[in-house]
Amino acid sequence: MERAVVLLSGGMDSTTLLFHVRQTLGVADIHALTFLYGQKHARELAMARWQAQAVGGTRLAEWTLAMPDGVAAASALTNPATAVPDLAAIPTDERDQPITYVPNRNMMFLTLAAAYAEAQGIADVFYGAQAQDEYGYWDCTQTFAERINAVLALNRRRPVTVHAPFSTMTKRDVVRIGRTLGVDYDRTWSCYRGENQPCGACPSCVERERALGDCD
Amino acid sequence: MERAVVLLSGGMDSTTLLFHVRQTLGVADIHALTFLYGQKHARELAMARWQAQAVGGTRLAEWTLAMPDGVAAASALTNPATAVPDLAAIPTDERDQPITYVPNRNMMFLTLAAAYAEAQGIADVFYGAQAQDEYGYWDCTQTFAERINAVLALNRRRPVTVHAPFSTMTKRDVVRIGRTLGVDYDRTWSCYRGENQPCGACPSCVERERALGDCD
């Protein structure tokens, strides 16, 4: 594989994926796509820029996605009037689709990435989805990626394939891979609140600390 | 069904669909979505506006979609430097994915529409795809809609369903339905070239004239 598209948020999973594609798969020409969609933690983009530079062979495209009416309002990640909850404050029976879920966001990201890849003549898109332990999103699962591929496979000339190699791993597994590849996790961002310092209590911070702690 | 999203281009199929949803299904509150994506035939939007007004019970949302780099350049529908060919000039062996195809456009449209519907609490999206006789697009097939639904069905709280009731009909069949519903086809636009008058020779004009001629 000479060329690939990588969805890069600047978080731990997608950064590890970038290094995996570059170093383990040896892809020479990587198009990393990162999205500004109104997320509170837009500071993750600075990390994406840094990592794209660090890994080499990567051109970073920053895209602004104007979300359809109502989408931003529906999520604590994007609605200024909705606080990001601590993980501990999310009821167990809401953790399958918590308030931090953004309606159909990842299908939008992958669909735009697939259009880009097809137009550029690139056959492979890499997606860093990873199943969390304590909460989850339907659009981060292996089945989701497989069904997206079932759609894209219908393309009669230039089908694009989505690869989600971490989707059945734990975050700890992902970090183990990243450490062997020299990923600098201090230059990744996880906290959903997006303030100057990570809060340490939101779902994303808790998962991050567990994954890093288990590896140290 | 009280509420629905309808993808409305201002062409024959989606206009017929709008009338079908409003009159036959009796949906009271329709959100019609129409896209400006750099198409040469953007004059179809004026038709969408007229039809949304004519059918009643419909609010029209016009969305501008910034296409990923390279997508517009890849299609005669959007690249000013690429002429829209006459249907007769498209080689038979290219008609399964002709130069008028826009990379992954319809998956982008449906994905954005599904995000909107989910955020608005609307469960049903209607899509006017119709298989052409002389040429075709993978993203206008019944199988495409079914596989999109297989993705959306994974949503754990608010799955959205795409309905494509015309996807196995001929365009003549669609026009027959529209005539019974009082659709004014003079107020629809098909020509891909988008000049002041329909060219009569592009793929979309040829299909239109055949469908209307067979019904008159």
C-alpha cells in the first residue's frame, strides 16, 4: 500500500493508528484528515498537527464540518449549554449511548473521508475506533465499520475500504502498540471538556488514565 | 407517520416522492432537504422551492455542502472544465459509472440527512433514487439503501430508516404515480447542463423525455 487516508483527531487511538500505518504498514504517502465540528475539545487539533509532523510522510487536511441543524445541540461535546458529565455521573443504563454521543458523527466523517479517498484514487481509509470499557458508541464498533464497507463495496469502479484495526482491542492494547512505535502520548489530547488542563473525570479522561496507567 | 425528512432535488423523482409522502402517506410535517454542492444545474433548487410550497406541510432547508478536495473535479456535473456528454456519447461499457457520477455524493447526502433526522427526533428519511434504463449509479440502487439501513440500524437509541420506494421502478412508473397525485412536471428540472433551456441530449434529459413521452 503506497497511499492511505487516516482519520486523525489528535487523540490516543488515532495517533497510534497514524504511527501504525506509517511505520508498521510502511505507507509512504498518508493523507490525514481532521475535523473541526464545533467540539469543545478543539485543542485536539494542535496535537493532530504535531503528530502529523512527527510521524513524517503525512499531509494534514483540516476540514470544517457544518453540522446539520440540531446535531450540535444534541451532544455535550458540542452544546455549550450542556456540561460534559463525569463518567461517574453517567447512569449505567445510559452508557450505551451517553450524552457525549454526537448524532451520526462518525458516519459523516467516514463518508466524507471515503469521498475524498475515491476522488484522490486512494483505496484505503484507516479509522481509529476503539471500544471503550465503561461506555460506548455504536459508530465505534467493528460491525459499524463492516457495514460501512458493505455500502462502499457497491461502488462499481473505485470501491474504498475502511480499516478499523483497533476496534476489537482495549485501549490498553492500543497504548501497548503505540509505545513500541514511539508514540508520544503527552502530545495527544483526550479530555472532552477541552479546558487548559485535562479534567481527569470525564469519560475520555478516565479511559485515558486507565490505559496509560496500566502500561507505565 | 407524523414527521419525515425528504431529500428533494427539484427533479422528477424526488418531487414525486414529496407528493407521495405528503398525499399518499399523509405526513403532516415534512422537512425537505436540498443541497447546493456546486452542481451546474443548481437551477433545480428553484424548482425544489416551488414544489415544497405547492405540496404544503413542508419546510425546505437548503444546505451548502463543501465537497472534499477532488470530488468536484471528478465529475462532469461539477467540474466546469468537463463537458456534460450527450447520453449517446457515453460508451456502453462506461454507463455503469459514467462521468456524470459524483464520488460518494449520495452517501454524503443520506448520512447528513440521517444525522439531521436523528437530532430532530424524526425516524424516517425518504430518498427518491430511481434506477435509470440507460445508465446507472451504484448509489441509486435498492441494495445501496438497504445497506445504508444496515449501518443506521446499529444506532442504540434512535435508529433512522431510509425509504427508497422508487428504487426498483422505472421512471415511467414514477411519472404515472406523480400524475395521479397532480405533480406539475413543468416545474421540475432534469437537465445536467443547467443552461436556460434543457439540452434534450444529456443523459438526464433523455430519460426525462422518454418517461414523460410514454405517459402523455
